[in-house]
Amino acid sequence: MTPEQIVQRFCAAAARRDVTELGAYFTEDAVYHNIPIAPVTGRAAIEATLAQFLGSATSCEFEMRAIAANGNVVLTERVDRFVLGGKSIALPVMGTFEITTDGKISAWRDYFDMQQFTSQMA
């Protein structure tokens, strides 16, 4: 699979909200950074972070608006949609994924406006 295909499959898998399945996409020492908050390092820490919001979500969708790849780096423009606590959240996100030669995500950075997220939760 190409790096772009790996990211597309990962984003599609988010809808299943299976943290173990999502964690399998990452290297053991991967870094996940939601830019407004501190980064986490390591597959276990990434799974724990994903469990925090996916565990309480009743639905999740990473709607892909655009995707581009340059070598092992994949850029995504998405609208991440969640239902949390009965509230529908639609969050525009720009994401960067770095893919290893063996097809694993070694870095995932998402850029979004935290205020936009928290205002939808109010």
C-alpha cells in the first residue's frame, strides 16, 4: 500500500472506534500531537488518548475533504465528526501523517481550533 492508502484506511477505520485496531497502524515509538495540547509518544499512549474521546463518542467519522502525499508524508484536510454526550461535533482539521517504509504511522499531527471544539460541546 502507498502512504496515502494507509492514511485513507486509518481514517476510515476511525468510524469503528476500535482503539486496538487504530493502535495497530502505529509504530511502537510513534508521536501523536493534537497541536493545541501536549503530544503523546508510544503506541500505548496513543491508544489511551484515542480511548479518551472515542470511548465516550457514540459515533465518529473522519470526512476526507482532500489528501496529498509527498513521499512518506501525507497531508489531509478533514472534517472530524463526533457525537459526544448527545452533541454533534464537526471539527475542521488539517493533519500530517509520516509513514515508515513498512507501512506504519510514525507521526500524526492534527491542527485545529480548540475553541471551535469546546464551543460545540457547550
